[in-house]
Amino acid sequence: AITDTEATLNIKEAFQRAQKGHNNKAKLVASLKSRYNKLEDKTLFHEEFVHYLKYAMIVYKREPTVENVIEFVARFATSFQSPPKTEEEDFFHVPSVSSLFLLYSNLHAVRFRVCQLINKLLGSMAENAQIDDDLFDNIHQAMLIRVTDKFPNVRIQAALAMTRLQQPRDTDCPTINAYMLILENDTNAEVRRAVLSCIAMSPQTLPKVLKRTRDIKENVRKLAYQVLAEKVHIKAFTIAQRVGLLQQGLHDNSEAVRDIVCSRLLPAWLRQLDGNVIKMLHRLDVENCADTALETLKAVFKSTPTEELLQHRVELDNRKLIPVDSLTCESVLYWRALCEFIKSKGDDGDEMLEQVLPDPATYADYLCGYLKAVPMLSEEQRADFNQLELVMTKEFISQQLIHLIGCLDTNEEGGRKRVLAVLQEMLALPQTPSSLVFLLTEKLLALIPDDHRRIQTVAEIISDVREPITGTSQPVDEKDIRRQQVQLAEVKVRILEAKQTLEDCIAAQEFNRAAELKDSITDLENHRNQILQEIAESNQPADKEIRTEKNDPETLLRCLTMCAELLKQMSIKTRIGPTISALMSSLILPSIANAHPAVRNMAVVCLGTCTLHSKELAKTHMVLLLQIAQLDEVKIRISALRAIIDLLLLFGFQLLSETAATQAAPPSQSPDKQEDEAAVAKDKGDAPEDTHVSDLRTEAAEGLAKLMYTGRMSSTKMLSRLVLLWYNPVTEDDTRLRHCLGIFFQLYARESRAHQEVVEESFLPTVWTLMNAPATSPLAEVDINNVVELIVELTRPSALIKPSANTEVCVHDYLAVRMCGEMLKDPTAPEVRLYAKTLSNLELSRDDTVRKDLQTLLQQLVEVVTDRVCLRALEKMVSQLVDSKEQAELLSASALQPLHVNADGTHCIFDGLTLFLRFNIVISHIYLCFSDSDGENVPESVPVVRPSRRAKTAALEKTKLDLNPLINQEANVS
């Protein structure tokens, strides 16, 4: 038998040896287990074991020695699970051990280590291991409490510990409910990642995991895609979910996330579909998400070896074409994607491209035959969904076939002419679907490099479509036929009479008279034949070819679409010639007043594009565009607004004054009205947040942002309104507007010092607007502190792309003086506290004059301000200015003198640059804590101990590196 003392020493020795990573823990476990099995009374062993374990439980830092001890304890405890023993011999059920699982402590280190130990214990158990129901419930309840702990690291370990406690088939499983709540609400990214790594997939949890693919943190999004690739079959997703995953993943801002989608998610889906790419396309709605499908195929091709690309190509016939009967949306899209991918390789892909595409002439005939087979549906047929779906499918296939024209080798003259002829024929055919006109025109213009030839070609096609040649037949006139028949009868009678007379003359031997009669008979017979020919022609109606102008909406829209694409493809330097002028007068301007909205919209697009080529034309039609932007339907107003923005970007705001001058001549419009229109044009986005049409508001805001960024306008009022629009709760769901303004503010403010001055001048108007917003206004809900922080960050001198090298007065100096002036006006105003808080976040220049003036203003404020919070902030600011001045004097006396830290650690002396850096670090830390953590997040590698807790953790610091001194000290005392 072994004594109790020997058992204690062996436990202590085991814990000491377990701290070292090079020791074989399996041997330690076996040795200690052997000693344990030989004991008759195991109670003392349990108590001593827990006693030494507690030394590791109070250490929060992830020290290797402590981690080794926790690993050793987990191995030792789980070594009793196999083979099964009796309940008394199961180490889990020992009261002193199991009590650790329910240990509640004020020390976050203890809570962290308890959750970590449970995690390792449950993770080390066999797949079919079992524990007591009461112990299961106790552990479960304890971990459910710990996943709501204040400290993120505790929540992480608690979430990991519950991995084997979840029951996916139970819709009311507490663990899964807790996991879903964490994914939705936990502010710490590492906690969300921990839950993602261990949550079980089910119809209930899948939407929550999908939502994490749009998480704000890159690592969370990355892990979410990994989990979906490894745990979820492609059939478990809906079509919308598959398309959304690919669309978001392939366009993610993070390259790491995009790589995960390409290297993990897509290969996993292909494996589940036996590597068949066409089957994967079947799982997507390629007709409605062709761009996403193309990007997906491109990602698949990038990861496919070059020699395998042609092995998986679609089935082509001996002409290198897909048979018409085999054309499907998926196969033609795959064909297009493959050809475009090979084409993008340049000269290296020419040989491969010849194996998947025919010569241009053959392909042109193939395309022409398919396009002519696309049926045209009447209104009654369009009511039949099956017929409509069939036509839509054929139109989609036609679009992909037209796109393939860009992959053809059109350097050979004969092939290019044939392709051009087919494209012109298709554009002129009235049976060609309107949805294909844009693509056909684009490919046609791409094959014609010269602008003048382009204009002539498109104008001829428009003429053929607008005024097609038609044959007409004239009706037969019955009166003319009767008249001709009467004349024929008279001639026949005269011929008979002349012949009778001729016979009489011959009988009387009057030969001279007979010769005259013979000549007369010949003339009469010729006249008879002429009348017979006229009668025959009259009986057959004559067909005449004439041109008839068509003004139906479909024809006008087709012509305007071709015209718009032509103007878009033309070089901006190409001037407006006679042909374009004729199209303007005969097609574009008359269509502005058309009753059909789609026709009017396309006409406005054409007019706006056309005016970009001529300043005189822009002056002439600017007022018309302004009127359309205010009066027509929303879609047409947006088109007109875009045209106005483009004109102002190209010609500047002087175009408005010149327009007003040119419009002064007509007596029908007064000069006052013209000035009003020019003012309206300049302020067209003056109140974008007041409009109820979100698309129009977004377009106006985006246009103003473009004008300000390019320097065409500089307006403090406009910038203030854009800031308010960005923070307005009404625009919360307008992602395009939020994204546009968010990018604009950063680029605009960082571009130049002048732009920062505009932002600084908008500070006070923005604050006044928010402070005076009525309770019923959406602006009353805006957090004014966030707005102020934004403007302060945008105006930092260090934020400039090219910071100024000299020590001139910076923008923050002016901002500080403005806020001090406002506080002196009314020291009791509610915004004084906001200004006082903002002052401490400014980057002030090192100019002595500025600092002296600012110090004087602050001292005046200290005398008049009564609010204690404001007073402390102002006194702190004065102290910083004084300290920086003293530091400058010290540095001038000795450049090598180190910075001095007071003994109490409460005051430090910084030079100006260090102060600026300190402010940046503080602001960055505030942002990080506000957006990413709800408590103290101690890094695992280098933990930061807060100064206020140094006294509490002084004893723990000694045990973090090595537990042996504390263990030995405790043993000596005992």
C-alpha cells in the first residue's frame, strides 16, 4: 500500500513535469493513473489534485506552462472513460472534480479556465462516450450562463465547450438558440467566429450562418464561407441563396474572402455535383443572373489547368457549333464564358480558341438562322406564360450568341464583311426582338472603327427601319378600259373597210389607190396592236415602291436605341455633322413629346449624349433638360438629371449663365424667369433629403458629389446637406447612396487642404441644423457626436494624401477657434459640452502664435463656463497646451534629452507630433472598442493589463511564467 504523503508528492511532481512541453503527457497520465488505481482511499487524491489544479485556474494569460497543465488534466480525466468503468471510478463524477464545472468566481481568469477545461474534457472524450444526466445538465446550465459573460475570451471557451451539447434535431435546443443569439448580437468578432466553427447546420441555423457572410469583419465572413462549403450541400440552398453567396463572395472587398469562395466553396459544390459545371449552372438562375454566372465560370476556369479546359467543353459538332436543338441557357453561357476566358489569354489562347469557335462567316450564318427563328408574340400569345417563357429563353440564348461575336477573329476581310452584313440585316428586320437591338448595334459599331462610317451605317439602318420600302398597286379604271375597247372596235372596223376597198381597187386595176390603202391598213394594224397592249397593261395593276414613315412606339424605341448606342460609341471629339443634325430634328426632338414613357426616356438619353459633343447644342437644350428633370416621370427625370450633371462636369457652371443669355432673346420668356431657371439648375440637389423618390434623391446626391470632387463647384451648404443626408435615418436602406457618400467624403477631404477647409466651414451649419431639428424630424434621431467625429477625422492634417511639409496653420486650428467663439457667445448653451469634448480630439499645429491665442481663448472660457464636465475638458486642454510649450523649450535646450515620466505615472510631457499620434491612437482605440467589443478583450499572445487593476493582479503576475514557485511556497507553509 502507498501512503498519503507519497500520493501527494506524486501529484505535485506530475503537475510540475506537465508544465514542460517536451515531457510525454501520455506517460505522465499513465503513471499517475497507475498510482491512482493503487490507492484504496482516493478522497485525498481528489482534493490534492484539485488543489494543484487551482494554481493554473487563476492565470488568465495564455502561458505555455498553464496550457500544458490544462491539457494534462483533460487527458488524465478522460483516460477513465475507456474502457468503461463503474460510476465510482469515473473521474468526472468525483464531487471535488465535478464541482469545478459549476465554479462561479469574480475573477474572469477562473471563469475562463473553467470553460477551457470543460471544452478540452468534452472534446477529448470518445465519440460514443456518456456522462451522467445530472452532470450533463449542470455543465449545460453553467455554459449557457458563461456564453453571456462580460469577457469575450470566456464567451469563446463557453461556446466551444457546448459544441457536443447541441441537438440539431431539437427546434428548442437551448444551445443552438444561444448560438443563434450570439451570431446575431455579440459585438466581438472572435466570439462570432467561435460559434461559427462549432454550430451544427440545420434549416434553423442556416439563415444565421448565411447572414455572417455579410459580417463587418473579414475573418468572420471568411470562416462563414468555409463552414458553408464544408457542412452544407448545394441542394440545401435555395436558388436565391446560391446566387447571393456567389455574388457577394466574388465581389467581397477582402481578397482573402474571394479566395475562399474560389478555392473552397466552388470546388465543394462541384464535388457534390460530380464535377459537372453545367449541372452547377442548372442550380443557378442563369437567365436572371448571367453576370454572376459568368464570374463564377471565370473563377472555375482560373483554377482549372489549361489542358483540362477543352476536355470539359460543351458538345460541339464538326462545324465547331452547338446544334440548335441542343442549345440551352446553361450550355450557351458556358460556351461564351469559355471563349471569353481563352480570348483573354491573348496570343497564347489563339490556338485553343480555334478549337471551340468556327470561322466568322460560318458563325454569322449560324447566328442569322437562329435569330430569324425567334418568334414574335402577339398580345394574346403573351398572356400564355409557357409561350412567353419559351420566347424569353430564346432571347437569352440569342444575347449570348451575339456576345460571342466579340471572340471571333474578324481580321480577315471576307469574314468581317459577312458578319457586318448579318448584323445590319438583323437590325433592319422588324421581327428582331427589341431586347437585342442594343447588343446588335454595339457589336456592329465595334467592327467599324471610323466614326463617320459608323454614323453613315447606323443612319441608313434607322432610315430603313423608320421608312421601310413598301409596294403599292393602282386599281384598274373601268372607264379607261371601256374607252380603249371602243377605240379598238373603231380601228377594227376601219381595217375591215380599208381591206374591202383595197380588194375593189385591185379588181378595178387602180393600183396607185391600192398602194395607198395598203399603207393605211398597216398603220391601222399598228394602232390596233398598241391599243391591245394598253388594254393588257390596264388589266394588270402596276406595283410601285414607296417609303412610308412609321411612328409607332416600338419602331421609335428601336431607332432611338441604335442612335443612343451610336452617340455613346462616338469619340467626344467628333463634332455634330449634318447626319446627326438630321436625326436630331427628325427623330430625337419629336420623340421628346411622345406619349410613350420609354420612348421619351430614350429620347432624353440621346439628347443628353448628343449635347456632350457640342457646347452650342448644350446651350440650346439646357432649359429643356431642366424642365424635364422637374416635371416628367421619375425614370425620365433621372435620365435628364444625369445629362445635366454630365454637361456641368464637361462645360462647368458657366454653361448655365451662357444658357440664360442665349434664352434672353425670345420675348415669350422674361429675364427673371430665365435667371430663376439657372438658379434652379445650380441648386437642383439643394434639398435631396426632402424628396420622397429615393432613386431621384440618390442620383442628385451622387451628381453633387461628382461636381464637388472634380472642383466644378465648392459649396459649404451642399456639403453640409450631404453629411445630413448620409446620417438621415430615412436613407438607411439606400445602400447605393450610403456607399457613394461614404467614399466621396474620404476622397474629397483627403484630396487637398482647400477641400478640408470646405469641410471645416460646414461644421457649424451641420451642428446647428442637428441641434435645432424639431422632434418630428428624422434628423432628431441622429447622434450628433458621430457627425462631429466624422468631420474632425476628415479635417485632420495627417489625413491628407500629401500632407503639408511646412508648419502653416492647419484646418483644426480654425475649427478650434470657431468652437471657442461659439462657446463664448453663450457659455450655457447645450452644445458647449459637445464643443469642449471635441477640442481635445483636434490635431493642432505647432505654431506658437496660434497656440498662444487658443490658450487665451480657453482661459476666457474657463472663467465663464459653469458646467463641471466642460470645465474639466477645458482645463485639460489648457494643460496640454502649456505642457506642449514646456516640452518645446526642453527640446530646444537638449535634443537628446529623453521624455520624462512623473513618478506617479499620471502626467507625461509630449512634443506636438507625439501628441498628435496619441490622439490618433486614442480615437482608433475608441472606434475599435465601440464596434468590436462589449468588454475587455485580452489578446492571447500579448495581454494588456489595465493600470487600475495592477494592485489586484500583482500576485498573479508572479505565477504566469512558472507555477512551481507558488506551489513550493504553499507546500512549505502547509
